[in-house]
Amino acid sequence: MKIQPRVVSFVALLLLLYTAINFYLGWRLTEWLAAAGIGYSVPWFWISYAIIAFGYLGGRLPLPGALKLAGRLLKVIGSYYVFLMEAGLILFLLTDLVRLLIWTTGGRVADYIVYAGGAVLVLLAVLLLVGSRNAWSPVVREHSLPVDKPAPGEQREWTIAVASDIHLGNLVGRKHLRRLVDRVNAMKPDLILLPGDVIDDSLEPFLRNRMADLLAELRAKHGVFAVLGNHEYYGGHIEQYVAEMSKIGIRVLRDECADIAGRLYVAGRKDKTAEAAGGRLSAKQLTENLDLGKPVVLMDHQPTGFAQAAEAGVDLLLSGHTHRGQFWPNHLFTKRLFELDWGYMRKSAMHVVVSSGFGSWGPPIRLGSRSEIIKLTLKLQ
């Protein structure tokens, strides 16, 4: 594959910016250590800091067998650092504004450095604890959705459990997955739907930790269905992933529709990532041969194309992907990028539900969002 110079330039610019941010934070930390009278070795500080700062990137590189454990550890430590870096940058920049004011008014900057640095470190610890609690303590959000279509048969209400963006891997593992299985099964759902990013890039930890054994415990009257997310594509092992899911009775819909007992349809699109590698069907192409007198539920990992899905006769569109920014203030960006980045909206006659996800990408930290499972009650006429 030919490497585009524009891509190389963009990646180089991002790495330069990332390095600059981390140099600024490291400099602020050394300044605080000096002002507080805490001794340290300058070379060892910067070596250790660089390893942690670039740990998440380094831990994602393919490593030989002897170094795989070290790579996993680096990835875990580095993922937490990603949060600390973003939060620390915001907090230190705020303290710098106050510092500038003190300096211009002739105040004692040295004393301020000690107290401000200490306050930033305490705040980071508090945010880390609160964010971890939000990530590991899922909530169940419920929506009752009327659909103006007759119920084929006697069943007028359908209970649908939805869990997007589980991100099973080295960080989100069996313990968090157990929470999902127990809470979803307690709903006694008619359907369980997983709208993408079930795994976090690599299939290796999913297999190594036998997470499929737990996923296999999900129970629904009419089955469990999933679609591909961007992270399944990033991992590059889609066929193996689909095969593993099939072994435990979970059907991954790739531009396919499933007829559920002749009563409703569950359709699943390939992720938007597929548009750059072979393409994917439109919502209209997916539904053109369906009996639109029956309810149609569509899973599309990334929340885009609402109008097109509504025009195609979809009654309920389910997405994830955004994590609602995962931690503040990232939701300000996702809110601008997507028509709906989290929650519920009505698009013509179609219901849209976008989940903030059950797992997490990168650091298992959530601020301004929660790990969630969605319980839907579809009410037919």
C-alpha cells in the first residue's frame, strides 16, 4: 500500500503536538517539584515520564512474545495517562492564567507554584476516582417507543436490550462483561442488540481471557445480534471475529437483515469505515425488499444518515460510537460532529437512540458520561 505524503505530514504534526503538550506538562511538574523542595533525578524523571507519556502508543505496536506482557502493561498505564494528560493540560493552563495575574500585580509566584501544583495533583486524583466510578458502574436507561405499525401476531410490546461500544480487550475485561450479562439477562429481553465495537481492536485478549464464554450467557427470546464497529475494522481480523461470535450464537449482520419470527426485522449495516474498503449498502438498499408494514430496527454503529434511514422506512435506528466524548469537555466536540451524539431524538416517524456505550476506549474513565445499557420497549399498534 502506497503511503501518502499528506498522511505522513499529518501524523508527524500530531506527534509533534503530542510531544509539545507532554513537554509542557513535564516542565510544570519539575517546576512544582523544585518549588516544593522535592529532590529528583532529572534524567530519570524525563526517561520515566517519556515512557509513560508514549506508553499507550507504544503498547499498541506489535511486539515479540517476550515483550507482549510489558506491552500490555504499558498500554494500561498509558491509557490512564491519556486522561491525566488532557485534564492536566486544562488545569495547568488555568493555573497559568492566575499565575500571570499574580505576576503582573507583583505577588509571590514561587509560593503560588507550590500551592497551585499541589491543588492540580489533588484534583487529578479526585477526577480519576470519580471517572473510574462512572466507567465501572453502569446505569440502565429506558425508553418507551411507540411505532405506528400493526403487530403481526399477538405480541404488541418488544423488550430490546442494547449495549454498544463494549470494547473488550486488555482494559475492559471479564469483570465488566459480567456486569453486562447479569443486568441484560435480568431484563428478560426479546432481543439483545450490540451496535458495534464489541472488541477493542485486537481479538487476542478476547480469546486469551475466554470472554466469549461470558458473552455466550446472554439470553434473549429471539436471539442476540451485532454489527461491526470501526474498532473491529481497525483490528483487521473481521472474519475470525465473526466466526467466534457465530460459535456462541451471536449473529453479526454485515449489510444483512434478519427476519425475527415473521414479526419484525433487525437490519445491520457495515460500519462507515467500510466505505473506504469495498463499500457498504445504503439503508434504502437494505430495506428495499422488506415488508415495510412490519417494524424495522436498524443498527448502524456511527450515528450518521438519519434522514436517509427514515426515508428507507426504518422505525428505530440504534447507534453508538461517540461515547458522548467519554470525558469532559470532549462532548462539546462530539455534539458538533453529529446530529445526535447521545440520547434520543425523533427523525420524521423514526426513533433514533445513540448510546454512550458500555465500555470505554483508551482510559476507563468517564466524566460527563456514564457506562450504560439501554432498555427499549417497542410498542406496536
